Amino acid sequence: MNGGPSGFHNAPVTKAFVITSALFTVFFGIQGRSSKLGLSYQDIFEKFRIWKLILSTFAFSSTPELMFGLYLLYYFRVFERQIGSNKYSVFLLFSGSVSLLLEVLLLSLLKDTTTNLLTSGPYGLIFASFIPFYLDIPVSTRFRVFGVNFSDKSFIYLAGVQLLLSSWKRSIFPGICGIIAGSLYRLNILGIRKAKFPEFVASFFSRLSFPSFSNAPPPAPSRNIVGTISPNTVRRAERSQPAPMASSVEPSEEAIATLVSMGFDRNAARQALMHARNDVNSATNILLEAQSH
């Protein structure tokens, strides 16, 4: 299973966050301060080091955490493609803020003077993303290894468990706070799932220009499928992949989610499924045909 097209196509917010997190971690790692970025009771309530609240949201405290964390953040770009960069920015801010507030509350309740009781890193966003991953991303393949059942989603769960247990209770607590934050977003507390930033704020990330590490040419405009699929494209795809006539039955959410997770626009995926009578394979061919014209 993958998160759709490779790279950060249609995921500028994820791209900005991943690069920022990597740069912060490397910068503090070179200075030998990564292990000191975690939160503690003394930092917040006695020394009032509020700046650590911000830094701890971005920088990981070790290389293994950085590797697993960036892998999961990169995979979860699929959600930005599903709901759009604007709403994903709201999800990022909400999950990060709520998780941070829960961590501060936890510190105030425990009153543990242990240095760096909670590890640093964007645990709030990462583990909040496991809620829609569990509920919205369908299983596409299943297999058995030594008699144990696995699915294509198992590798993401294993990476999450590795990150959750990377620093034992120092990482477990932030992970749980992230899961709670993701659950609150899912429950649409205060109508948060309908919230949006002003367009000029949402377009900021899409205008960000980071150095490219690849010589590959930028994606062709046709990769971003919006609006309707032309009837001629549908007919051409149907000639190469015979399919029944279009159906008025609304496509299933699972089928739409499958195509969206592959990087296709939601409206285009819905229309293709209606033409393909909810057949994901035929709908995929229609969408791919639309991209080539």
C-alpha cells in the first residue's frame, strides 16, 4: 500500500511540515541538544520555558524517531489529498494544539520532576492521523506470514508501534495525547471538521518553494483532475476496458476513499465510479485515461 503518487504532489502542507521537522531535528542534533527538547514539569511550571512548547512540536529527539516519524508523516500526506490543504492545515493545527494542551495537563497532574518526562516531536499530528487511517483507509490486500494474518496496512501500524515505544513512557504519553486529539477531531468537536482558514492563508504553503532533490520534471497539469471527466475520455476508456452503462446509484464511500488514496480528486473519482458502476478497477482506468489527455 502507498499514499498515492510519489512525492508531495497535492500535499504542500505535508511537504512544508516534513522539511521543517527534519531541519529542526538536524539543527539541534548537530548542537547536541536534541535530547534536551522534551517537556518536563520544571520547564513549564517553574522555569516557564514556553519556547520549548513550540520546538518540541517539530524536532525529534533521536535519529530512529526521526526516521519512523518522517516516514509516517510522508505516508499520511494521503489525508491532505483527500480533504484538501486548507482543511488539512486545520487538522494539523487542531491536533497539534490539543495534543500539546493534554501534555501540559499531564505534566501538571503528575508533577514529576524527571528531566524531559515527555519526548519531543510531532507525535500529536502523527498519532492523530491514525484515527482516519484506521476508519477511512480500506484494506486492499491480505496475506499470511507463518500463519499470522497481515494486511497492507500492517506496516503502517508496525511503524507507529515502533515510534510509540521508541522512548517508552516518554513517547507513549505524547502518542496517547495525539490519539485523543485525533478522536476529538473525528467527533467534530465545535464543528472543527467544517472549519477552514482564509484562502490567502491556505495558499501560503502552495506558494512555498523548497529546494528540489530530484531532476525530474514537474508533474503535468493533467495530473490534477478537478471538475468533470469529459464524455469523450469516458468513452475512450470504456472501449479499452468494457464496462456497463453509467449508474445512478451513489458510489460507496469505501470505493471513493480507495481512489482518493491513490491521489485522484474526490469529485473525479465519484464520477468515474458512477460510469463504472462502482467497479474500482474500471474507474481507475477511466481516471488514468483522463490524465493522459
